[in-house]
Amino acid sequence: MRAGTEPGTDARTDAGTGTATGTAPVLDTDALLDDPDIRIIVCCGSGGVGKTTTAAALGVRAAERGRKVVVLTIDPARRLAQSMGILSLDNVPRRVPGIESAGEGGGELHAMMLDMKRTFDEIVEAHAEGERARAILENPFYQSLSAGFAGTQEYMAMEKLGQLRARNEWDLIVVDTPPSRSALDFLDAPKRLGSFLDGKFIKLLMAPAKMGGRAGMKFLNVGMSMMTGTLGKLLGGQFLRDVQTFVAAMDTMFGGFRTRADATYRLLQAPGTAFLVVATPERDALREAAYFVERLAAEDMPLAGLVLNRVHGSDAARLSAERALAAAENLDDIGIVDQTTGKAGLRDPADSAVTSPEDPESPPSPARSEDTQDDDTEPVADAVSVEQLTAGLLRLHAERMQVVAREQRTRDSFTALHPEVAVTEVAALPGDVHDLAGLRAVGDRLATDSAPAGAA
């Protein structure tokens, strides 16, 4: 298993000092994207951590470095199409315009969004004759199964991956895994659906068709009458008939589901595949990431590293949260940042009279006449306003530094469990990514390990 110890990784260094901190090695994403032996990159992790954006940014960067790439996404929000300048995505790869390839061969980027039902229909059409295929596609149970059976989306994502790989039109496939409740669904679903369609219950329902017409039903009637009667009451007689009709039509295809599930697993375990676990520096996301890393190791699947999105930092990291809060409280209480003698605070208005050092007795200037005495209070009011603003900014900085410290503790906990996993940190962006320029910016941060100041 690759776990971030490949060539191209190095020890993380402290920002600005170049000294090793003893934490995780750095993931070199450019080396990963440039490796011609890597044909599949799978971005996986829990929901809401930026998998789709990461997959798209990797695709853009790889294409502009000269590779022919297709990004397969399962993004119900369809944000990927918008960010890539495509009106819509469907089950067919579409070329993305605006890619500026620097490679000798001229890279290309294609993108598609999984249509779960259409992919299932394609499997039926490819493995069943005309009339049998039509009977399956029109069967009510099949229509429910292909549209929403638990695990179907994950299974079909892997089916589509296998189809893309078999076409051999792209030298890199980037997969954005489904937004499952648990990242482990992605690994379990292909075998789970394959086991269901190739399982004992389905085989039992196939038995009447295999025995042949009335003779088969008469033979099974005694042994199955109680079971089918009970199922008919629970599920409905029509539903059970739909299932039996579906099973009879699918008879020749069931073994293929198990075969393809096994082939998918072998493809994911192959040396040309690299998994990137995507997370944010939050406890739940990294706990899921750690569990996924362990599962990948148990399944002997090649892990390239961890992408840590939305990392916060500060350019004023030397000012701790405690000192910032103390300074804000001092400003609120007595109008000074520090009580040490000599620090500037609010000046007494009585001491603010302007006189000439050469002539202490000189009269006030016309600008300070009685007609404009009301203006004398404005500098004091401005000074108070500035100090209140400063106190507010200090409190904001303190909150940011508390976030930075919490994220650092969370990252350290992950690294302590998995010190071998290479990590690249992506600094939080000020806004959403909605175009190719935004994806390029994310790609740059992925490549340079853009951990902000104070976050390392």
C-alpha cells in the first residue's frame, strides 16, 4: 500500500524557518498528476468536505499539465458544470472549453455526471437480447431498483469507472465519489449490490423459471406456498409477481454483477489507482478520514495521501489569542492597550490645548475661536471610536487564533494515529469556486501545500 511514502513527499517544515516539525510528510500532488502510471485518482471522504471541488481542480491542473483527463462526478448540486463553463453534465463525457495546456501533446479535460438509472439501463442493454432487455427495462421492480436501491449509486459509479477505463480514451480518470452518509458505503456498495443480485433469495425466486412453467410452479408450490403467501401479504401480490418476472428476465445476467463487482475491486487495488482522502480540519471529518485510511489499508488499496481543505491561519500568528483578548479588555476598561508607563492612551481634553512652544501666552489661532469650539470634541470622539474598533479587531483576531489552534490540535491527533500518511493543506478561500479561474486557484493551493501562516 502506498501511504504517502512515495517519492515526491518530504517532511513538513515550519513556515518561515525551514525546520522540520516532525509531522506528516507533504503530499506532492503535481508528482501524482504527472506520473503516467497513475490512471485513476479516487477522491473520497465524508460529505461537505470539498470532494467535488478537489476532483475538478485536480482534473483542470492535470489537463493543463498535458494529460487527457475525464472527471466523473456524482454531484447533485451540479456545481461542477457551472465551474467548468458547461451548461449541463450528463452520462456522456463532455469536453471542457478554456483549458490552457502547457504539455507537448496538448492536454484535454472532459467531465460527466453519473446518471445512475441510465448506467443501469446500459448494463441491461449490453448483456441482454432485445426482447429480454425490453422486458427488464419495463419491469416496475427494475425501475425502482435502478432508481433508488440502497447502494445502487455507488455501484453504478464503479460500473461507469470500469466502462471509462475499458474505453482507454483518457490517460487519467478522476472520480468524485458519492456523497454518502458514511465514506465506507463507497467501498461496500458494489459487493453489497452484487451479493443481493447473486444471492440465495434471488436464486430461490429464479427457481420456478428454471424448472419451467407450470411444472416448476407445481413442484415448488408445496415448499413455497407459505413463504410466498407471507411475502405477498407483506409486500403485496403484484410486487412479488414483478420481482419474480424481473428475476426470470435477469436470469442470465446475475452472475455478471458479482463478476463486475470483483473486477471493480481489482481495478481499485491496482498500482495504477491512487486514493486521495479529502477532509477538513474538523473533528468529525478527520475521524471519518482516519477510519477510511484504515479501511483502505485493510482492503490493500493504494492511498496517495490526505487533502485537508479549508485550513485557517493568520499573518499575525505571533499575537496569541490570550494577548489579543487582554489588549481588547484594557482598551475597553482604561483606554490603553498596555498599562505599562509610556503607552499611549486617551489624552485628557484639558491637556489638548494647542500653544506655541516659543510663546506660551500666544492667543489661540482663528481656527480655534469660540465660534468653532464645538469642533474641539471631535478628535476625542474619533479617538474613542478608533479604540473601540481596535478592540473589536483584537477580539476577531483572538477568535481566529482559537480556530487555528483547534484545527492544529485536530490535525495533530490525526497525524499521531497515521504519521505515514502524506498531507497537503489547502488554505480556506474567501468565497465559493464558480469558474475555471477558481479551480486553477484551488489547484495551485493543492500543489504548493498552501497551509496559511500560523497553521503549520
